[in-house]
Amino acid sequence: MCGIVGYIGTRKAQPILLDGLHRLEYRGYDSSGVALVDATLAVTHASGRISELETKLGGTVPASTCGIAHTRWATHGPPTEANAHPHRDCTGRIAVVHNGIIENYAELRTELEARGHTFTSETDTETLAHLIEEAMKAGKGLTSAVQTALRRVRGTYGIAVVSADQPDKIVIARLGSPIVLGIGDDELFVASDASAIIGHTRDVIYLDDGEMAVLGREGHRVMSHDAKVVTKETTELDWSDEDAQKGGHPHFMLKEMLEQPEVIRNSMRGRLNVEEGTAVLGGLRDVAGRLRDIDRLVVVACGSAYYAGLVGEYMLEEYAGIPVEVELASEFRYRKPLLTKRTAVLAVSQSGETADTLAAVREAKMKGALTLGIVNAVGSTIARETDAGVYNHAGPEIGVASTKAFLSQCTVFALLSVFLGRQRQMSLSMGKRIAEEMRRLPDLVAGILEGRDAIRAIAERYAATTDAFFLGRKYCAPIAFEGALKLKEISYIHAEGYAAGEMKHGPIALIDATFPTVVLCPKDSVYEKTRSNIEEIRARGGKIVAVTTEGNEEAQRFSDDVIYIPKTLEMLTPILAAVPLQLFAYYVSTSKGIDPDKPRNLAKSVTVE
Ligand code: F6R
């Protein structure tokens, strides 16, 4: 949600900042801006995509070797040029870029205006620039002025600040919104996420909440907000620049869907012990004893990660025998979560930065529960704040609509079910059976992806629809929810996902010949029941797109269109069934001329509540 990039070094800053913004564009793309500093401060803003900013900047590259830049996903104030970051103070010599929300900005703004400050935007961020201005006017240097300003604000922030009065410095700080510092040779980088700077360095330092850093020509210094020096470890990123690029595909979303066989392999690598019918999860080793004793698991997550949690619920209850509840992280702390020392709270998050999921983890920790994570982004806040966890190893996911991360989350839930199941009642033969079948998953997914042209043809036939239902039962109910979410996110078609049995309790009233239904009806233990639901829809003139098991010939008779997926264990079917729905949404989106990587109103990582 919003992207920050900054550079100080020996090279011209502007091209590095623009390259970083392009890489961050998936985080927010409604306006952008850049501030270059030397004896003066030059700030340029544009609304719309980064290309608009490039047009405004023109072809000449300024000599400045220090600057900050931002791509925005609007929270306070519409996405106009005036509201684009960087924001300046009254003197025009200080510039701030900010991710997060200053909750007390209204009162701060009233106070600052009463003291004569003039605001040029409607943003919460601008208050920071004026607070820093006041502190510098009172004689403080930039670093200590930033500290003074931050003491006044309530809310969340990841910020980077420059000043023409101290042009050889970038001050950065973090509270609740990620900031990473990149270390190169004679140059330093800052970014809200490492994909912006991976082309320049793999050595990064993740700031923790309450920390700030000063980046200068002589190096960097990390400290707490009250100026105590903090010693930080440098992390070496294990993914490459290429991982974060499109690799010749028209969209990140397509590239990431096509990567899924490899992603599943990576999620399982070194973790499946087929001989002993179990899973080896190194990240849970330290808490294995406590996990043996848990009597309840609460999954907290948002969006697609929440649906992966619902898949996990079916798997874990059936195979590990542990009662599971899946909670929307955004609601978790508004209820009174009843957690005991024998409850484990498991956060599922691709980014590891989702504000609501993080808040749920903190609430659970406060109540003494064991906290666990299924997280993709290594070193992210949720990964660091949970007691233990399992990384997805899906690589960076850039497409806004989650695909490969979702599949890897479901894969990790299958591993977890085997691991926890074998700690309990699961037999060796059952463990072996699941592990063997899991090993086949990458090839099975690859087969579905190879058939994508047929799915494209079906998707194109439905691209003009204004509404759609997605139905599934048992393991496939969450996939119906996920399929509907994918379609609405990237094609702007109204889509609803329902557990198939719910249809006749109300939604069926909407069915007519113009309202198609995508039904997940693999040949599993609930096939006959879902089949009846299909007849109920057909009886009302509704069109059916069936996703069913290869060899199910009768599906041709009861459906308008059929997509086949291979046979696997029922518990693993959701992993296969999700793939055609991703492809369906993707091709509907592209055939409508929408850019699926940058759907309107969305941002990749939701770091505000
Ligand atoms: C949907 C999607 C979102 C995310 C949700 C959680 O395609 O991507 O619904 O799943 O915002 O994000 P993470 O997993 O980063 O916590």
C-alpha cells in the first residue's frame, strides 16, 4: 500500500528512483512524485501512473545524487497531483514521503494552521513536513527534528525525509509500515519493500517498529526513536532481480500463475518425508512440544489468505483432528477472542505486513496464545513477530490479485495437516498416502496450466456478463469464494461465492439466463449433492460452467461449458480447482482490456486498517 524508494550515493538519483517506483507500482498507482535534493529541493508530482511522472520530468536527468520518491494509494484526500507525495513544508526545503496513516492529523493540522503554516494538500502526511519544519526552525538538525515530529503523531508510518539544509542525508523511520534499508558500495537505498531495490543490492536491513535510520555519504546509522544506537543484522535476500520481473509475460499475474508448479515444489522442498509419512517443518521445530498440546487453532487472515485458511480448516480438522476456527483478521480483535495457553493463533499472510493480520497477532500474543505464521515475505513484520512459522517460499508476488501465494498457502496447510496429524492420530499409511500425492501436485497443476487456451475461450464467452456465481462444497467451498474474489477484483464483474448448499436459501432468486454459475463439482464425497444444486440452477434457466474431474463425461450433459482437473485426494482438490478459476478471471479481465496487475482501487499490501 503506497511505495517508497530513496537513494543516496554517487550515481544520479532520478533514474534509480524511477526504476524503484516502477517496481513498486503494484503497491499503489494513483499518483506519484519525486524529490531530488542538493543545495535546493526539486519536487515533481503527477497524478495517474508513473509514466505520467516520467513525462513531466522530461528527458534531462538532474545531477542530484540524493532523493526520495513515492507511489500512492490514496487514504486521505483524492488521488490528485496536489495530494501526491513528497509533501513539503512552508519553506519548500523539506520533503517527506510516507506510508501509513497519521490518525491525529486533523488536530495537528488545526494547530499548525493556527501557528501560520500553509497546507497545500489534503493529506495527513503534510502535517509531518510542517512539524519537522518547526523543529528545524527551533535549531534542531534534520534527524532530531524528525524525532521531535514523530513524538507528536499517533498512527502508523514508514517515512523518508530529506532537507535542502542538510542535503547529504535521508532520515527514515518506521512504526507499523515497513521500511527496508539497502546497502550497496558507496551507496544506500531505502524502500518500503525490497523488490524496489533488489536490482541494486541484496544486503538489506529491516527496520523494526520504533526504529529510525540516518543514511549519509559515510554510511548509515540505525537508532531508536529516542536516539539510542541499535545494532542491526544485515539480511541477504535469497531472491533475484529476475524473480521480481515479468520474465517476458504480458502480466505478472500470468507469470505468477505459470510459476505455480515450481512454487508448490518450493513450498514442499525438503519438507516432505514420504518414508515416514510426515512433514518436516523446520520453522516449527522450537514449538513442536507446545504444538503437541494445543487443543484449538485459530487462523487469522484477510482476503485470499483467509480463504486459504478455510481450506486449511477442512484439512486440519479432518486429518489432524484439531478444532479450527478461521477468523477475518479485521474483525478478530473487535470480538472477545477466547484464547488460552493451549490455543495457537496462526496468521496467514503473503506480504507479512497486512495491518489487520498483524494487529490480530499482537492481540493473540498479549493474551498468551502461541502465535504462528504462514508467511511468504521473508523478514516481514508478521514473520518476525510470530513465535514460529512456515515460509511459503513462493518468491515475490507482484500481481495484485494473489495467485501463487494462495496456492502455496494451501500447500503449506496440507503440510501442516500431515505434521500435526502425525503428532496425533494419523497413521503412517495415511501420512504416506498424502505425502505421495502431494509430490504429484506440481505436475498436476502444470497440466491444468497447459490447457489454459481452452479456459481462455470459455472466459471470453462470459466476459460480457455483469454477474456471476461461484459454488462449491466442502473443500471446494473456499475455492468458490476465492474464484469470485478473483473475478471481481480484476474484471469488475459482480461475483458471489457461495457454499453450494446455501444457494437455495436465498441467492437462487437471482438466477436467470443472464446470470452464469461456475460450479466446482469434482468427483469427490459431495459430488452428488453439488450435482443436485446444478440441476436446481438449470431448472431456472441458469448457465453452468462446471469444473470437474477428468473423465466425468456426464458433466458435458449438465453444463454449458466444462473445465477438467485431474483426480487427486479430496483434501488436495482445492489446490487444483483454484487454478482454472484464476485463469478464468485473468482471461475475462484481459479480454475486457483491463490490466489485471493493476486493478482499480486496489493495492497489493494493505498496511492500513
Ligand atoms: C486477493 C488478495 C488479497 C490478499 C489480502 C491479504 O487477490 O490478494 O485479498 O490476500 O489482502 O494479503 P496478505 O496475504 O499479504 O496478508
